[in-house]
Amino acid sequence: MFGDPVRSKTIAFSAAFIGLIAAGSWISIPFFPVPFTLQTLFILLAGAVMKRYAFVPVALYVMMGAAGLPVFHNGVAGLGVLLGPTGGYLAGFIVAAFIAGVSFESSSRPVQVAGLAAATLVIYAMGIAWLMYSAGIGLLPALAAGVVPFIPGDIIKAGAAYGIARRLP
């Protein structure tokens, strides 16, 4: 690690984003079956800051929660959360962080915005697929419960992540 600024930066940013994502999970509004949280803001922001390495803190965050550390929404933890209705969204976070990160390796603003949108859509797609399977519901009820209520907030969070990222060096 000594003498390798890229590795040092990755470790430091990973620690910071694990903490931010965990804190964002505590800032939640209970909603069934999926709560409103600020996790997606920090996942998209991790992509903007860490580029393709953003999947590292997100994957570590999911592993920490699966291992029993109370980092998921409202302090829940364990494999049961990953196997429950929110598990697909949590798995989608990892893929979304990578997609957002790769898009921010480009200096093109349209590519970055498209990357944030694609990352959000991946979270929705993986979340809905798992919600349908785990809850045994159809596509329309899953969309009504797991996507539609979140669209306005996720647009705001993606805009905030983009705005913050544009101001960082």
C-alpha cells in the first residue's frame, strides 16, 4: 500500500462509501415491501467518484450485511434480508455502482447522465425480478410496489449525485 496512491485512494474511498451507504440506509421511510432510503444516492456517487472501482465498497457493504453487521435499512442484517423482498435491490446495487462508475470514466456529460439512468434501471430490474420471485407476485404488482413510488426520489438522487460529482476535483 505504501507508495501506491491508487490503492491507498481506493481503500480510503471504499471505507468512506461503505460508511455513507450504511448511514444512508438508516435514513429511511418505512414502506412495504421496499423502504425509501438514501442508499442509491451514495451508490451513484461512489460510481462518480471511484469510477469502475465503485463496485468494491458496494460489494463489501452487501457482504457486511450478509455476515450479520446491521448495515441494511433500519439496522437489519443477515442472509434473510438478501433472500427477502429487498435482496434483488441490494444485489443490483453492486452492478449499478459498476455501470455508473464506467460511465463516469468518460468526460461526456450525456454518457455520465445515461450511466446514472442505466444504473438506476439495473437496480429496478434486479429488484423487481427478485421481488416477483420472493414474494410470489406478478409483474404489475411488483412494479407498483417496487418501482413506481421510487421514481421521483431516484430522479432527485441521481441529479444530486451528478451535481455533487461535477463539483468534485
